Amino acid sequence: MPNNEEHLPDDIFPRSPSSRASKRACFTSPQHPNPSHPLFPPGIHIIGNPIPEVPDVFMDVESNPLPQSQTGSLGQTSPLLPSSEEHSEDSVIEQEPFDSEKTFKLYPVQEFPLAGQVSEQDQETIFHTMKAKIPATFPYYPYFSEEEWSLAEFLATSRLSKGSIDTFLKTTWNCGPPSTFKNSAEFFHRIDKYLPDGPAWHCKEVSLPEAPNEPQILFYQNPVECLQFLSQSPAFDGHQAYAPVKYFSDEELTNCVYDEINTGDAWHYYQRVIGPTETVNPAIFASDATHVTNFSGDGKVHPVYISSAQIDADFRNQPNHQAFLLVCYLPVCKFRKTQFPNTTQAKTFPGRLQARLTHQCLKIVMSPLKRAGEVAVPIVNFKGEKCMNRVFLAAWISDKEEQNLSAALGGNSCTGCDAETENLGDDKPCPLRSGKNILQKIKEVKSKFLPSKDIWTFLKECSKAHLAGIDAPFWEDLPFTNICKVICQDTLHGLHKAFKDHNWLDLMKGTQRSKLS
């Protein structure tokens, strides 16, 4: 099984705030690096010293840490991060009040001036395809006038139900001639038939060998096609970046400013690995299992969304910009028809089987992403400009339960370090966890119990090893993927509860813990 994780630098992409993903598509246009910028004289693309090379090994903080500059979010040296020589117990740290209107001069360093370059122009887009269907005499096609197009735009974006649209179209109104669509069915049929389509949906039956009597249906789209669809929208024009860049707050290039993902060390490393002329396209996934019935049935859906880290974070995280596409619906099953060895396992093992089903489905969904990470794929923007993109899994946004599910870990394990349930509140730090370590633990359990033992014995031993019972995680063969660095911590569990509800606070403050609340 291929595993490229050893190539990853430890410092993965900067985290962006989790936001509720939108189901509808959104469009964008790239903004290529401007070589005529006054800070980039002709022929000079790197200011100061080049960015240090990242060792071609899988690194951890203890063995070979990346250099970390003491910077604040705006590039200033943070007074909250003094050096050990300057700090003492009696020292008082004074922090200047933050001025939100104060501006800072940034000094960019562009190591890869050819990254994101256009390989071909005048390529066909969804707008060319739609234009070929439009008669020259109907500029508002598939509607017959500007007034009717305006009405259709209102109905399509007003979130009215089909019944409300039918009622509205039956009323007597004085805004113009009657529309050519008489009810909501005709209205939506015209939209579905004539306006640009998104990526095609696929349907596949998936079943587990342990539960052959309960096959499930997976609905999914090609994630690479979703990224291509996003790139062909003019709505993101001026809100995209194709090339990595470093920003510094001083002329000596000592204080590095991290903002968008393309300013992070990981994007620079990926660009160095794939070559100077190809484009890095980091994919962001978000998932959230959702109840759809209350008080009866316990129905759930498990949608997964995708977006591109090439889109600016502030723009991408606004729901009205619709920068996330629905990429799949993961099946949810309680395995009521499956026979378990005993009643105890009948209560605990359905959750393990659901985890195995989730990873099996995600492996199907992610297969195009794996190929696009190994070989560059063409992606065309709305202007018809084609760039050769290498797609990598950059971030996975989810709550704590799904973070552990994605990492193939038990429910109470930490995805960031080797801490388990019994030592989550210890005052002593644990070694960092990595996808490589997780795969090694899975391999050890598999070598002892599969295929010589039955699957139930394997699941039982996985529980003892703080694993989720998954023998083939979906991310195991994705290029340059360390799932523990890809997972984005949510604010509740990763920040508030990890800080406030741990025993190390008692060790530090004793009985005064309540004062920290």
C-alpha cells in the first residue's frame, strides 16, 4: 500500500474557521501573481534570502521542528510570546491596545514565479456550452424578455416553496405581460433543462462483507469535477490565489505573516515537490451527520461538502457566496438485520460497522482525488484559461466525533497526540500523533487477527487499541496526506473544552480553577 506521508512537513495548512457549508454551487475566477507589482522589480521574484528548504522526511516537532517565528496575526512580534531569557515569574507583560484601523506594510517573497501560470487560453467553459444553445434573437434565453428573466430570478432566489410559486403565478398582477411558465413545475423544468449543469451525480451500491444482507446506496459526485465547476464561476473573480507566497512585516524578513493557505509552509512544500509550473489546488472537505426526524425514526443523513483553498478564506466562509458544493451523501445504517455473536456486541458493533461503511464509501469518493494528486489535471477558469492542477487533501472540517471517525480512532482519543481516554487531562505532554502511526497500529492488529480470526475478534481488539475498527482508512493512499494535520479542530472541543475542562488546570491553579471559567 503506497504511503507518501513521510514527505509531509509538520507545519500543515493554517486553520480556517469552521462554517456551515452551503449545498449550492458558487463560482470563481483566479487572480494570477502580478509580476509588475512595485515590490517585484523586473527579473526579481525573491526578496532577501530564499525560503529554507523543508527536509524530505516526515517530521515531528521533537526531532526536526520547522523554524517558528514569534508573530502575531498581523505580523508583529507578539508581546504574549517572550523568549525564555526575557520571561520570569515576576515579569509583567504590557500589551498595546489593538488598533483595527492601523495598517502594516508587508514584504512579499515569491519563490515560485511560474506557479499558477496559464498553459492554454480560449478553452471551452460551461458558458460556451450554454451560449451555443442560445438563439441569437433571444438574449434572455430561456426566457423571452428582460421582465420575465427578472421574475424568474426573483422566484429562483426567493426560497419560496413550489406551492407558493404556484399561488403567485395564478394571481392577477400588473407588472407586465403574463409569463410563459404557468406553474412551478414548468418553471423549474426550464431551469434544469437549459441552465448550466453542475457535476453529474453517480449512484453505487455498497455493502460490507460482514453485513451482506444490508446493502447501502452511495450518492456522490466526482470531487475533481466539483473543483473544476467552482473554478468556472465569475463570482470569485479577484478572490483566488494560485501561487504560494510569503509575507513578512519587516525588511529583514524575520517576522513571517500567515494569512491565507497559500502563505503556509505546506503549500510551498507541495509546490516544491510537484514542480514550478504546475498549480497546487488544496481541497477542503466538510462533513456533518444531521438528524432529519425528531422523536421517531431516528433518521439521519451524512452529507460531505467540498471547496477549494484557492478561494480566499473570508470570501469562502460566507454562506451567501456558496463556495461549498455537496459532493456526496454517505449512507447511514443501524444494521438491524445483521447477526452479531452476542447481545453485548449487538449494542456496540453497529457503530463499528458504520465507521467501516463510511471509510469504504469515502474511498470510492476520493479515488479521483488520488489520481489528481499523482498526475496534474486541467482546470479551466471562467475566462477559458487552463492551468494544470495537482489536487491534495488540505483540510477536513467536522465536529469531534467525526474527527475521530475520519482518523480511524476511538471516540475519546486525541487526534493531535497519543493521549487516550485515561490521560487526556494529564499535565505531561504526549508524543504527537500522525497518520503514519495510526496505520502502523492498524497493521499490527491486522497481522494478529486478520484473516486468521473473524471480523468480530478484529473489532474487539481494535477497541482495546483505541481504534475505530477500520482496516483500510480512506486516506491511506492519498498523496502527501497526514490525516492528523488535515483535521481542523472545532472551536468548542478543540479550544474551549480542551482548555477549560482538563485536569491540568487543577494542577496549575488548585482550588482557584473556578476563577478561570
